[in-house]
Amino acid sequence: MTEPRRTSAALLQAAGPLVAVVLALVVGAGFIAAVGKDPFAVYAHMASGVFGNAYGIGQVLFRATPLIFTGLAVALAFRAGLFNIGAEGQLVIGAFAAGIVGAAGKALPGVVLMPLTLLSGMAAAALWALPPALLKAKLGAHEVINTIMMNFIALAFVQYLGHFAFVHATVHTAEIGAGARIARFESFLPGFRGSPLNLSLVIALVAAALVGWLLWRTKFGYELRAVGLSPTAAEYAGIDVPRTWTIALCLSGALAGLVGANFVQGYKGYFESGFSAGIGFLGIAVALLGRNHPVGVVIAAVFFAALGYGGLVINTEVPKELVEILQAIVILFAITLHVVIERWLRRRT
């Protein structure tokens, strides 16, 4: 394929998610009209509430931060040909570990406690991803089934440990040390006052840049992508496929484990049972809409976060289920358009 054709193909593939969003909003307008509301007025109210002030923007970016982490986790694994459905359990384990370490190390200085808490969450989540990674690498067991099962085990395991770790008569751990806290934007940008947006957003953007660098600027990234395209061909070329799968899934878990930085260190100051609310599963949709590319993941995370917060803005005008319907329609259109575009490009080639 010539260079101009490659460029046009890339642009066409990138336009697919955008078209999916537009079509979903058109369908959503039909639902809004069906309940007797003006779609243009409702969408305008949503846009003004979401992006019309610093507080709304802060809420969106706060909600987008964990979705960036889970979207990157799913995307990185998928690049290796793995479907990590276990981000939900991995992030819970990571956040719980961050809460425990952050609370236990209150006497440590911040320069030690903050990175220690952050790395503890990543390490715990990576270790939680290790069993399904080894089962895939050594026995060929399908990672979808194993990572799904690990989600249930993670939730039950944390609840069991909570009997010893949770503060009496509550469902959260003791507060972490002040040195482990991540600063909020409002401390240096007064316009975000009252918003939970914190500097874990910067960590998420750095993580996205590092994932991009890893995938397209390192030898391991090349091997990872080669394994994702064809494990048989990659093995014939001398790549250690089981090793690549194991590392990729553990790195995926570590990325999911960073969600605790946003909630535990940047927001609540402790681990709270039930905080995830399906963030790990929504990360799958983020990775899908973002085409498993770090830049696309960031954009898709902001979109889903804006949609989620926008639903709260307009919940007095239309049923709250509208947001869930829009999310589902976006995913369906994204999948359909991806298949249509890929088939058209193959015929053209």
C-alpha cells in the first residue's frame, strides 16, 4: 500500500469512533424527543453544565482519570492479543493495597510515602493479574474466563480482609498519611474549588505517554504487538510468546492498579468498599472507542466521563438511563463501523 493510501486508511479508521459518537447522539435525540423534550435544548443544557464552568470541567476530568488507567490497561493487553476483563478486580486490589500502605506508613515523610503508596497499588494489581497470565502462558487457559473469575475473588477477598482492616462500623480503611495524599487542582487553581480533580490526572497522562513509547519505541513493544497480530508467526521469529503474554497482562494489571491514586490518594484519603462502580468494565468500552491507542484512550475516557457527568446535569429533564443507552449505542456503532471500514479497506487493497 502506498503512503497516501496508508494515510487515508489511518484517517478513515480514526474517523470511525467519531462517526459512532455522532450517530449515537442522533439516536439519543430520538429518545429525548420520545419523552416530549427538545433534543437541542437538552444537549445544549448538558454541554453548558459540563464544559461551561471550571467546576464541571473538573468533574469530567476527575471521572476521566480512572477511565484512562483502565482503558490503557485493556488496550495494552489487547495489543498483545489478550482480552483483560479483570481490570475491575485488579483496580480494587490495587486501591486496597494503596489504602493499607498509606495508612500504615503515616510516620514516613511524604517523599517516601507517596511513591511507596502508589507503587504498592501497582504491584498488588500486577500480582493479581499474574495467575491468569501464567495460566494463559503455561497452560493455554483462556484469559477472559480467568480474569472474570478473578474479579469475583478480588471483591470477596477485600471484603474478607475488611473485617480486619476497615475502621469499626464503616466500610473503609483508616485514613492514609498526609504525605501519601496527592494534591487537588483547587490548591493552586482556585477556579476548580470544590472539584475533586487532582494531580493523578497528570499521572494518567504520563502513563498514556509511556504506554505509547513502550508500544512503538521499544523492542519489547514491537514483540508485544507482533504476538498480538500472530502468536505463531511471532514464535517462529524467535519471540518468547508465553513471556510476552505474562509481562503484558501484569503491566495491564499495574495500570489498573493506578486507579487508587485518583480515589484513595487524591480524593477520599482512604479505601472505600464499592468505590469502583464498574470503572474496570467501562475501561473496555474506552479502549474499544479509542482503538487501543493511548491518545484515543484519553479522548474516549474524557467523552465517557462527560457523558456520565452530563447525565447528572440533565437528570431532571430526561430519564437517567439515557446516558447508559447512549454509551451502549456508541459501543455498538463503534464495533459495526470498525468491521465495515476494515472490510472496505481489505477490498480496496
